[in-house]
Amino acid sequence: MSENTLLARSIFLVEDNPDDERLTLRALKRGRITHPVQVARDGEEALNMLLVADPLPSVVLLDLKLPKIDGLEVLQRLRANARTRLLPVVILTSSNEQRDIVASYSLGANSYVRKPVDFQQFSDAVYQLGFYWTSINEPLPD
């Protein structure tokens, strides 16, 4: 697998909580997801990185409650940009608010996953997301 192919199969995590970031990275590692993971810790950093990323990652795991620019605004801006409008975005958040779920799908989220409180369930959910988006899903051609 070439470096560009590996980068195209990368995961982009947008997470401001250091504990959730650590748990997500640990779950991917435990699940033997070896694809690169890039991390942004606020919405502004995420947009600055994603709008110029080459190649684009396989998937963005996006928290909603972020500093500077919230997750819904990040999603809206990604969908408004011709280059990133089809980039798969999975909302990975602790919010179970109906309005967040509806807004996420209305703005073009590919999936909405509530972070389980239990570590094993969280680990399983993150592994399944990582495996699906980097190994099973067929990415868009360049």
C-alpha cells in the first residue's frame, strides 16, 4: 500500500476532551486499526487542516461540543466546500439531544453515534467505526 493510499485511508478525529481522545486512540490501537489518525482539538483547527488536506481522510469522527467553532458549524462548512462536501463525517458525541441528531443529519452527517459511557462499549463502537471506514467502505475515487 502506497503512502498516499494509506493517508487516504486515514481517520481524522476532532475531539477537544483529552480523555476521550486518549480512549479513542487506545480503542483503535487495541482493535489493530493501524491507519494513521490525525487529531484536531477544536473546530477551527479541524477546518484549517481538512480544507487543505491532500489526500482527504477516509472519515472524520466529529464531536459536536467544540471550542472556537462547534461541530455543527464544522459540518456545515465542510458540506459547503466543493472539495470536502462528500467527505464522510460521523458525529461521535455524548449528546443525545434530538435537535443535535436532526441538525447533524440535516447538514449531511453520514452517521450519528452517541459515545457510550462504558469503556468496553465505547472501545467496541470506535473499533467498529474505524474498521468500517478504513477497511470495508469503498472510498470516493480521487
